[in-house]
Amino acid sequence: MARIERGSTGVSPLFSLINENHGRDARATSISLLEARNVHRVLGSGDAANHILKGVNLAIHPREYVSIVGASGSGKSTLLYLLGGLDRPSRNDPAGKPFDPPSRILIDGQDTARLNDTQLALVRNEKAGFVFQFHYLLKEFTAQENVALPMLKLGRLSKSQIMDRAAMLLKRFGLGDKVKRKANRLSGGEQQRVAIARALANEPAVVLADEPTGNLDKKNSELVAEIFQQLSEGGQTIVMVTHDSAFARRAKRIVTMEDGNVVRDGELVGSGGGEVR
Ligand SMILES: Nc1ncnc2c1ncn2[C@@H]1O[C@H](COP(=O)(O)OP(=O)(O)OP(=O)(O)O)[C@@H](O)[C@H]1O
Ligand SMILES: [Mg+2]
């Protein structure tokens, strides 16, 4: 278990249990967990067609912590949602010609093109945990119920096991006293931590996060960055989109997008603080 650093925010004691490993060491292989092969995405049609991703190739391996950076509109969210099976690549270019070779997304070795929507939803619920800029919690439900939801959908555990695990995850993120509180009565930072707990509920192979600190103040952003760091040290695979260059740099690998393409992989554009462009 990694040592917990006490950061300037003084929030670290929360994470005493964060490095639950779930045997991920055994999974550390060179086989990709997520793979994009010649991935194109075209939205709209005719004159309004927008060619958003232009043949992206990217492989994410178990235990990697990857950040995706780039200017607004460069296609980061589109790529993240495709990698997580929330969306599918396009077959044809704006003129109607099929892409060659066809775009492919593989999740844990499964070609998503071979899965129907129900099968894809199952794979997504089992393999991927999503964290968004806006937490999308069900506000009339308690923190515990929100975290329980993906486990209830998966149906692997009994109701009591699910509620116990939800409470354990919330405790892990310092929300032990907020388990029974309705989501709309939590602060923004607390809500985002509930959303992270929810993302981890089914022990996902990968956590996919789209600007998870985009809506948080500095202190809560640091808290989330620290959670991600600790998760990564515990073996969790993470792919995160962020505009925050300091946060991006905490990842071990930085993928830079520009106008629908991956233009750099492994290095950060520019230096110093501020936004990553
Ligand atoms: N439904 C849609 N129809 C047409 N174009 C779209 C649609 N959704 C997104 N786009 C366009 O696709 C491009 C990429 O969008 P995307 O959301 O992936 O960018 P991003 O890199 O995540 O940007 P940001 O940093 O602002 O979140 C943008 O130009 C956007 O306007
Ligand atoms: Mg985006």
C-alpha cells in the first residue's frame, strides 16, 4: 500500500483505505484494455456534417493513468465516450464513403461493433466507470442509493451486500457521515466524490473521467486529483480528460488532441501552469 502524502489541503487522511487493489497486479499485461483503431466520428449529415474524429488510433493498457488534453472542440469528450462504449464510431465519411479500414473500438478485447446496444450497455456497466464534469447524481436519492445503482443494475451482489459496499466506498472518500443524505443536500465537492464512488461501484476495469474537476473549486479539485492519484497507485486504470495542466501532469501518459487527431502521445504541450492547449 502506498504511503499517503499529506498535501497542503490537509485532506489526505480520507484515503487510508483507498489502495484496495482487487488483484489488479495479476492483470498487468501488455494486452490493451481499451483500443481505438482508425476511429472516425461524423455527426450531422449533408452540408451540416461535422467530421469530429479523423482516424484516431490509441491503446490503453491495464494500470495506465492517461490524461487526454487539447483545445476545446478538439474531440476529447467524443473520443472518451467512444472508448467507454457510450457512443459508436461512424461507418461513412461525410460524402457517404465507408472508412477503410472500418473504425473499431475494443473494450477488454471485445470488438464493440459485434455487440448490439444491449450487449454494449452490459459491457459498459461492467468494465467502465464514468465521472463527468457535472456529477449527474439522482438528487432525490441518498448518496448510498446513488452509489448502489450500478451494482443493482449489474445484479451480482445481494441488496445488503450492495448497500454495505456503497457505504464502504463513501467512507473511503470521507463521506461516512453523509451516507444517508440526499444528493441535493451535499456540496459540489461531496457530490463529485459520490460520483467517483459510484464510478467505482462495479470495480470497473477502467475509470473514464471527463473534466472531473471542471466544476470544482481549488480545494475540491485537489481532493479529486489526490483520489485519482491514489486510485492509480492502487492499480486502477484511468483515462481522464482535463483542461488543468497540473492535474494532467499527474498522469503518467499525456495524449494531446488537435482537430480530431491525436497529435502527441506521452508529452505535455507547453509548460507552466494554466490550461493545457
Ligand atoms: N451533436 C453534435 N453535432 C455536431 N457537432 C458536434 C456534436 N457534439 C459535438 N460536436 C462537435 O464536435 C467537436 C468535438 O467536440 P468534443 O465535445 O469532443 O470536444 P472537446 O475536445 O471535448 O471540447 P471541450 O474541451 O470544450 O469539452 C466540437 O467541434 C463540437 O462542436
Ligand atoms: Mg469535452
